[in-house]
Amino acid sequence: MKRPGSITLIGWLATGFGGLMVLFSPLQLIAPYPSAEALLSGPERPVFVFAAFFADNLPLVAVGSVIVGATAMAGGVGLLRLRAWGRALVEAITWLYLAYCLAFTAFAVWGIHSESTRQGGSGDGFEVIAGIFAIVIGLGGLAWCLVPLLVLRALRGEKVRAAISANQGRTP
């Protein structure tokens, strides 16, 4: 059976983006990033407390990014070879990416909202602009979540399942 175009596209994207993660994630360790002390030295804000957590655990975040990137690469190659484990790995990474999209969108909207309410009723229109910005960021983030949803739909589709099951009996 011929490999469906969706498998080719998703497999190459997973392999390519995984490779970029493996290549660029270690750069987090040498990039200038404010220390946790610098982030927490200002006013007590939850946004900075959250960022300080990542500043304190940057090596762990970089290693985790390399592991996720390597997993995406392996899954992409497995998917291109029509292996069931490749589809499972790419699907797992896609679920992780969807969770990241939703969490990042919620965090961004929450951060904008918490900063606008911290400003109080200053009367300069900041609350209105921040509200509009939060809506735009929220809608953009939700639109960003459509990509992993479409990938999941394709990976769970009948064409992909049929192509992988038809390939299961073949030797590499």
C-alpha cells in the first residue's frame, strides 16, 4: 500500500522539528537568562515566581527538551517507515504539544490579566487595552491548538491505520 500524504507530511515535520529541538535545546544553557534571584527581587508577582522556577531548573528543562526532540525524531522516522511504534510516539508527542499549547495560552492570558488588575483603576485605559490583548492572545493560542488536533485526527484516521497495518507483515 502506498504511504498516505498525511503520514509523509507529519513524519517529516516530526523528524525536522525534533531535530531542531535536539540541536537548539542545549543553547538554553548558554543563552543569557535572568537568574531566579533577579526575577524574584522585584515586586512579588506570580508570573515572576513561575519564571524563576524555570531559571532555577534550566539544565533539567534543556535535557527534557532534548529527550522530547529525540523522541519526536525517532517517531517521525518510524512513522515514515509505517511502523506502529512510530505512530504511537508521534501521537504521544502531539498530545504533549497540545497540552503545552493549552497551558501556555492559559498562562499568557492569566499573566496579562494579573498584570492589568495589579495596575488598578488608573483611568489611563490600560485595562481596556490589556483586556483586548488578552482576548487576542487567547484566541490566537486556541487557533495554535488546531494544528495538533488536526495531526491527531490524521494519525487516528482510517488511511493511516490501514497503511500501518498493511506494512506490519513486511520486513525492514
